[in-house]
Amino acid sequence: ARILESSCGPCAGLGQVLHPAIRLLAEPGYGDLATAWSQTPLGAWHRLWVRAILLFFRPGRIPASWFWEQYWLARQPGFLAATLAELRSVIGLEGQREVLLAELRSLTIPTLIVWGNEDTIFPLAQAEAAVTHLHHSSLKVIPACGHLPHIEHYERFAQTLLEFLGSQVRRI
């Protein structure tokens, strides 16, 4: 079984559309300034809260460990510059450069797509389109959830994953 998880890190997409704030990071001046600012203690906290607002439907559901991990990562030498370089390799102002939707047809294994219905990074329509290109797939949309269902609704995500894996074991 293959599990596709949307990510706000560098990836090839299921569609060109993504949140404008992410696309702006591809701009040389803006992305470099944001990276430099985020390396400061205050900038790291600012980055953290902007990410929380973008990635989660209800920031109150974010585990404290996620906040500390994100703050710590932003302060690691080279982390933000490397992340920005990777991001720029796959996105531009127009959105994601590489869309692999048509290539999903080559996957013949069962595939689970889990998506938050309030994802502001990638529209739900991308997940719905992906399902039509996959042979053996299912889409589970988690309500009141943003871009990171495995964090924001980890119990529901885990249950969905267990059900999917269980259904695959029964098929064998």
C-alpha cells in the first residue's frame, strides 16, 4: 500500500495551485528577506505563527511540541536556506512547476489520500482529481482540518490509516 501525504515542503504536486504566501517565497528578494528574518529569535517566532495560521484550521489543536520543534528548526544553521532552495526548485510565482497528476495512473497499488477539508495550502480539488487518476484509491477528507491532518487530528488520521491498512490485509 502507498500513502500519499500532502506536504508544505518541497514536492511535486497534484496541481499547480498553492497558497500565494508560499509562491511569494520563490521571489528572490522576498524569500531571502523572509529567511534572514526567520533566523532571528523574534523572526523565528513570527515564522512559527505564520506557519501555524497557514497550516492548521484550528491552531488551538497544535501540540506544544510542534511549536518548539518549528522554532528550534528555524534557528538551526543552514536549515532555512536549504528549505528555501528546495522550495524554489519546485515552485515559482505561477505555482508548482511540476504536476504529476497524469503519472498517478502508473500506480497500481492501493493508495490512500488523506486531506483536511480546510487545507489552505493545496485545494481539496487536487485530492479529488488525484483519486480519478488512481486505480485503487480512496480519499478520506477530515473535517475542520487544515494542511496537516496527521498533526491536527492525529487520532482520526491514525484511525483512518489503520482502517485502510486493515482493508488491505483482508484483500491479501
